Amino acid sequence: MSERRPGIADVARAAGVSASTASVVFSGKAPVSQATRGRVLSAAAELGYTGPDPRAASLRRGRSGIVGVLFMEPLRTAFLDPVKTAMMDGLTEGVAALGAGLLLLHDDATGNGDLLTSAPIDAVVVINSSDAIGEALALLRARGVPIVVIEGDAAAGVPRIGLNDREAQRLAAAHLAQLGHRHVVVLALPPRRDRARDWLDADDEIRFDVTRDRLAGARDLFPDAAAFAVEENSIDEGVRAGRALLSSRERPTAVIAQSDLLAAGVIRAAEDAGLRVPEDVSVTGFDGVRVDGLDGYELTTLVQPAFEKGRAAGAAVARMLAGEEAASITFTCTFREGTTTAPVRIPSVG
């Protein structure tokens, strides 16, 4: 049988003080004399007492001090995306007042359901929700766990922290239209999980709101624009997709990429093909993040407040845990014209 873990009462008895005084030494919630503090810490060291059991504190508060973050993509992919890392920074700041930590979860078929059922979480923030996570949300609702969504729609009554994706993407499309572009292709984010890289058909199911809304914004100006969907949001994926777009017989004069990472990949693919950006092909991105590999270019893009989105989600969690209502918020983007777009070139005759 293992030895009993020494408690605060044991430390108090060894130090010759009351249990409440010993407790104050560790909590720091009230002043104590240096002599008393020294006796208590010496007694604790002799007994091997390292401090209050956090599990007991959690039971007293009725909370675990953990906020779950549920991603709809593998974590290795999520943390290569500077937008998501900025959102996580903001989320961390937003829940700081709670003294809470973050537990990262990936919604898949590898047993995450058990975690959602049993993990000691006070609330969950869902990143890029889709209708594919119905089972996960049902598990959380059954537990009565507060839910906040960043980018996406979980259900009625769930606060959403979103972006004016359609209106923002329309700004980039309008910019290209003003430059005279007519043959435009959209490089789209994944429409759903586990879909292969390929052209989007008219009857293709798009489950992610971000992909759907940004595509709609581009097609507000270019109704017949073809769309090519990637498997993940990365520069390498943008290179692979860019090669497919730029090697076609009817090469587009402009590419509307639904992220800056994809746009950087398209630019790299254009350079590999001996094309000049923006003289031979214009490229727009979306996000306004710093991307490696764009030396010499300033990307024409939409700048979104990723950090603020995360912080707003954290603040919504704090309000819900305090028993207050949390409203949905929609942030706006700012269009930034760079050096990767130019007027369409008219082929010379003769």
C-alpha cells in the first residue's frame, strides 16, 4: 500500500501553526510574517509536501480550469497556419482571467469521442466548424459544456466568432475586375474533410463555411469562375495546385487564393513555370499574415484580425462560465493592395 500523501494539516502541525495559516502561506492570499512563512516551508520540505492538490481545488470550485479547443483538421496542419496560431494566442489571452489552460482536440474517428465525454473541460471552442461534427457537439451538449465557435456554425444559440468572408473576398474580386481580368480561377480551401485535390463541380458538397463564403464572394464578380480545391492549407499544397492551374491550355490571368499560404504557393509555381507575377498572372490572397518565401513581393490580400477573433472567443467563454450570455461577433477585413496584381495584359497582334 502506498504511503498517504501529506496534507496541509500535517504541515501546520509540524510547523506549530493553524491549518488556515499554513494554507495562506501557499495561497499568498493574506500576509504572514517571514518567520512563520519560513517554519511552514521548512516543515513542508521535510514532509515532502509540494502544495495543495489541484484536483481538490477543482472540486471546490466546481471547475477543472481547462478549456478544450476542438480542431476540424490534424493538429500538425493547424499549427502550420499562422492564422490559427494567432487565434490561439488571442484565445489564451481571452481566457487568462479564468486562470484556465487549453486542451487541444482533433475531431476524428480515433477515439476523440471518449475524450469529449470524459475530459475535465469547462468549455469548448470549436475552430472552423462544419456539419460533420454533429456527434461531437451532441456529446458536449449532453454534458452541458458551453460551446463557442470560431469560423463556422455549430447550432442555434451557440455564439459564433466570425468574419465577413464573402464581403471581403468580393473586394479582392472587384479589384481584379477593375484591372480588366475576366479569366479568373479560385484556389479554394478544403470544402470538406478527406476530399482529394481537384476541381470543384457544381454539385460538390462544401461543408466548411469559410470555403463556401469566400467562393461566393469571388463569384459575385466572376459568376463563371472555376474553382480548384486543395487538401490542406499550406504553401506546398498551393504549389501543387498552382502547377495544375497554370499548366492548363487556357491559363487564367488571375488566381484568387483563399489564403495567403495558398497564394504564396501559386506564386512559387508561377516562377517555376517561367511566368512573371503580376505581369503574366495576378495573384490575391486572404489573411494578411507574414508568409515565408514571398521576398520581393507584397501580396495583394485581405487582412483579417485573427488575434482579436481568438480573444473574443476567450471572452465569450469567460462570460458563459460566469452565467452570462455571450453574443456572436462578426469581424471585418481590410483590403490591402500589394505588388502581386496588375492590369491584364492584352496579347499583341501580328
